[in-house]
Amino acid sequence: MDKAQSNLDFRVMSLMFRVRDMVTPRMRILEEVGIQPGFRVLDYGCGAGSYIPPLAELVGESGMVYALDIHPLAIKMVQNLISKRQLGNVETIHSGCDTGLPDGSVDVVTLYDALHDLHDPDTVLQELHRVLRPTGVLSLNDHHLKTEELVSAATGSGLFQLSRKGGRTCTFVKADSTGRLHAGEVQRCRWLAQADLSSSDAENVGMNNGRRPRMAERREHQEEMATGVEEAREWAESHRKYAAMMYGKFPEYVKSLGGITSCLEIGSGPATLTAMVAECNRRLHVTALDISPHMVAVAREYVAEKKLHDRIHLVIGDAADEEVMGGLGQFDLVYSFFSLHHWEDPKKVIGNLLQATTDEGRLYLHDFRRVWWARYVPVGGRDKRVIAAAYTPGEVRALLGQLGVHHYESRQAFPCFQSVVVAKEATAMQTPVAS
């Protein structure tokens, strides 16, 4: 078990962190992790609680944050914070290592500015590995350690492997079910650390006989359309349960743009996101295009129920059809969620979408991204097929390059998502991508 620092040292450190947090809010760090509503997060070595309020906000009422620290003053400070801010989704754990949490019960572990201070890091990493779900992640940063030292410390025990290097954090996933890495995967972690890859490059690689890794080739995936209105209704009901998790802050992003009056959504399905966007901006008119007549029929019912029929125009059609797209006109914002991997001719579709975007407008694409470690994730065959059909950030870059688009903003989010915004006017690129 690690030894707690003196009360004086802890108070001085807490004061320094308070100044740090004013300069760089902790939410900026956490944005790299991809925490979603409903997640269970363990903040190991929580200190005075710098990360606790933003974590509580990210997981929402349906989630839970566990704040663990060895120092009694840290626990007292966090408990005061919980009381002051009425954080009903935060629990404290006073411990030097043992969390007391069930096996596989946590989605994310954050270990920030603490790894360098652990006397027995392997024992701590074993405990973190135990409580993480099979698909969980360990997020690390430590300003006392160089990146290669951080990666070496996290992967040396064979329990974790590097998934992504972000601007401020490194993300690690659990090794295979035996708790050991294959020899080739150990080599991959070392190669990533030595190469100091960016996050997009790190996720574009897989293993190639222990040499420089290569990503598996993309596989085509065409999902069957609903065969009737009832089937479409069932799909829509299931889909809407996860709307907040799927679409995140995108409606607020649209609202933040300001001044836009028209949007075009491609692959709108049952109009769940369409309605969310329209409700965020009451001056906004949204045209929603979907190829399935059954899904559009269900969307009409939903739009009528929401009383948004005066601002939402539903259209049956194929985004690859130039005549259909040309008839829709131009829009301030054209966006699509989880459709890119379905398009038979993505170059043609994206070209049509760019034509449908005004000169000062934006094209926003959000989809899955293909990741090398998907084969380790215990998900159904359909989910694996979808991920296998997705594009890597490098493939998206090449695709846009073929269309003459070389300036755009890209962001990747855990576990396997990516967003791209293309602005017709360079100044529009100053608005950050929502995730």
C-alpha cells in the first residue's frame, strides 16, 4: 500500500492544482476520453477532486463516479465538494489500492498525475485491470513522466496495451482474457511508444508479423432496410433509447453556430436526431433525406407527434442520386451520422453533399472508425461487421483528398467514432467539432 503524504504537502499540492485548473479546466482533459452518460468511472488518486465535478456532469444521473484516494484530507475535500454541489452520483473510497468494487464493473479509470508517485504500480494496475469491463479503458496522464515512460509503465505488466495518444492523455485497453499480451502485441506497444504516433495514426495500425503494424482491410457492409412500417417502428423505439449517447452534444453544436437557418440531414432514419436539432433552434428548418420509405413513414409520425412538421421536411431518396440532391437546393449545414460506411460510392455521395452546402456552410460527417483491436471486443457479429466496414481516419483523409478537400477538422472519440467537418470558408474552421 502507498503512503499518504503529509497534510501540509497535500494542502500545498491542492492549492497548486486549484491554480492549474483555472488556467486549464479539467473538462478539456476529459474530452479526450469519450465518457458517455451512464458510464461508471473510477478516478484513482482523486486528490482534492479537480476532476470530480466534470466527471459527474459527463456520466449524468444514470452514471456513477468513484473518487478514490489514500489521503484522508482528499476524501474529506471531495465529500465537502459532493455536499456543496449536491453531486448524487459520486461516492468516495478511502484506500491505498483495493477499490472494493466488483470485477468488470467500471467503464473508465482515470489515473492522472499519480502514476509516478505509486510505490507498487503493478499491484495498482492489477486492481484497475480487475475492475474494468472487457471494453473499458484506462486513461493516463502524468506531467512528471515522459510519454514513453508513461506507456512503458502502463504496458510493462502485460495487462494493458496502448490504444491512443491524445493531446493530453494516453488511452489504454485491457489485454486479452488471459491477462497477457501476445508477443506481437508487446512489439506493437513498443513500436507505438518509439514512433510517438498521433492519435489518428495510432488507430490506423494493426499487427503484421511483429513488424510495422497494418490495419485490416475494410469490408463492405450494406445493412438491410426495414421490410415494413412495423419493423421500422420497432427499430425506431430501440434507437431512441440511446439517442443521447449516440448524438452527444451535436444539437448544441448546431445551436452554437448561430445565424444558420437551413440544414440537410442524410440518412435521417426515424428523424430522432432531426427533431433534436430542430428543437434546439426554433428558427431552423431541417430537410431530412432517407432511402427507406418505411423509415420515412415512421419519421412523419414522430415529427407530427413533436409538432415540428412546419420546420422539418422529410424526403425519400438516395444521396448518390445527383438529380434528387440537386432538387433539394443548398443548405448552411449538411450532416450525416452513421451512414458513411453504408455508402456504395462514398466519393460520389460526399461530392453531392459538398454541392448541397452553401459557400459559407459546413459539411459534418460522423461515423464509426475501423480499429485494429475490435477483434478482442465481446460484441455481436453485426457490430463487428459495422466496425469492419468503417473507414480509418487515414482512409477518410485520402477520400477527401480525391475530392480536392485538404483542409478540414477531424476528431476521434472512444471507443471507435470519428467526426469530420469540412468548411467551405476557411474562417468557419474556427468552430470546434462536437463529440
